[in-house]
Amino acid sequence: MGSTRQRAARGFTIIEMLVALVVTMVGFAAIFQLQIGTMQGNISARELASATNLAERYAEVLHRDAHLWTGFDRPGPWLNQAPRVWHSFTPAPVDHNGRAYIDDDDQGSPLARQRFCVHYWFDEGVGPFDGVLTGRIRVVWPRNGLDRDPLYEICGENAAAGFEPAVAEWFTLTVPVAIRRHPG
């Protein structure tokens, strides 16, 4: 019993202190990794929600233009494009609101957060489906959020048709859309 009292009065050994420090550091490292994973998940979710919002926004543009489509000729500038070919809605990268960055434009994003390109594709209906277009809207953004330069190469009209997204480099979201000629 006397040795226990001597040990309690003496305090902790350096080994015990080091073990406690290592256990604490491992716990903090696990918490930091959890925080990093949570932040990356939140960023991915925000980008996916922004891409979905952009796809829906541009689907509404096509639906709005379909109200002008009363005859056999489809109105421009989007519906009168060649079918079965990818086209570009955004010749330059856009932000989550669909705005391109222009230095002297107060409507553009001042933070230069243009990370998305929006492409579209459609096919013409035949027979009983004459006057109906079925299509897709594709939103593309880079996996590396810090490098926007490759976006300028894939946003234009010529690049949209030949773009094949590499899984390692790009996120894509494709949304179906159906457009009908206005009975006018």
C-alpha cells in the first residue's frame, strides 16, 4: 500500500505522458480527416445542385422558345440547330447562375466562379411525333476545381459536338428534355 501512495505523489512518467499525447493526436487527426471529408462532400453536393439548376434553367429556355415554334420551321437561335449533334448554350464558362465573367460587367460574377459549360442535343420526332423534339442538356464541370482553363476549350460550339468526357477530368450531369411545337 505504501508504494501506491508514493506513485500517486510522484505523478506521471514521461512514457505515460507520451502515450496520452499520441492517443490525443490520433483522435485529432481522425477528426480533421472527418472534417475534410465533410467539406469535400458539401462542395460536391453544391456543385451537383448548381449543375441541376443550370440544366433546368436551360431546359426552360428551350421551352420558352418552343412557344414561338408554330410553323414547320423551328425558331432560333437554339431550336433551329442541326439535330443529333451536341450544341453549346454557353460559348464561355458560366457560373452557377448562368452568367459569364466579363471584367467590366456588373452582372457577371465578380469572383470569377465560372466552372460550368452547358451543351444540348435533340432529335426530331417523326410521324405522330412530328412537332416534338426530345433532347438532353449536359452540364460539364472540372473535377479539379482550381483549374478552369480547360473549360474554355470545351464550351464553344465546335467543341461541344466532339466532347467526350473523360471520367478522370470531368463531372457531367445530363438531363432529358422534351419540347413540343406550340399549337398557335
